[in-house]
Amino acid sequence: MSKVEVKRAVLWRSETFNSPGTLAMTLEPLANVKQDLQIVIGYAYPDRKSAAIEVYPVDGARAKSAAEKGGLHRSNFPCLIVSGANRPGLSHTIVSSLAEVGINLSFFIGQVIGRRYTALFGFEADSEADLAVKLIRKATNGAAMIRRGGVASARRRGRTVRRRGLNRTAARSKSRR
């Protein structure tokens, strides 16, 4: 099973009018400098008159200048990109690990193409994003270990595995024998 990669990301963002061609005009300067965008997000606000456009990555001086020419500015909210081989329940595993320590997400966008999972997470503070990197790595690597060798196998390797209700259920079944 392949490892899940977690890395920090900086979105470039524009708040603009919601009208035909606005997205194309925003992206044109980046296309002209051959910036390879991995993420492009465009959406209208509920008033249907205004919209937001977000892109990643914007690397290098030429691309930064092109992004600014297109009306984009470096966003100030911390983000993470998580990618790797997809497996059932991966998003749930990740967001549960964040919720258990009280991290609130500003946004989450996830998708699977083929067998590859990719997700973008937004946070309210840098400290939360820093902690999330550690939690996501721990949660996803632990999930892989449990699937490969089971709980007993993970314990033999020196990892602590907590599963809600597991100890209680095991104790009840032993007492009934």
C-alpha cells in the first residue's frame, strides 16, 4: 500500500464578478507563462453576482507576476494537500482524527481519479495546519497497518492502536464464556 503524502499549500485567490469569461481571463496570464496548475476552483457566492477563484501552485517570480495580473493574490489561510492511493474510508479516517482534537476545517475538497486520492484541507490557523500534518500522517499510516496485519500485528510492532469499544467488547465476550 502506498504512503499518503501530506504537504502545505498556498492558494492564490480572487474575489470577482460572476460573469461569463471571468475564469478564463483570470487563468490566461498563468497559461501564457506556462504555469502548470494542479488545482483550479471557481464558484459563485449565494448572491450569484460575485464569485471566488482559487488556484495552486503559483511558483516563481514570473508565475506570481502573472497571477497578480489575472487578479489573484496569495491567500492568508493555511492549507494542506493530501494525496496517495485511495482506500475506503480514507476521508473519514482523516477528518475523524482532526475532529478528535477539536480542529475545525474552513473547507475540504476531495476527489478520487482512478485509484488516486487527492484532498485539499483549509484551516483557521497555521498551528492547526501544523498539527494536522502530524495527525493525518499518524492516522493514515495507522489505518494502513491495521488493514495489513490487524490490531495484534500493530501491537507487536510497538504501535498503540485504539478502537472505540474494542476493549469493552472483548472483555464482555470473555466474561460470557
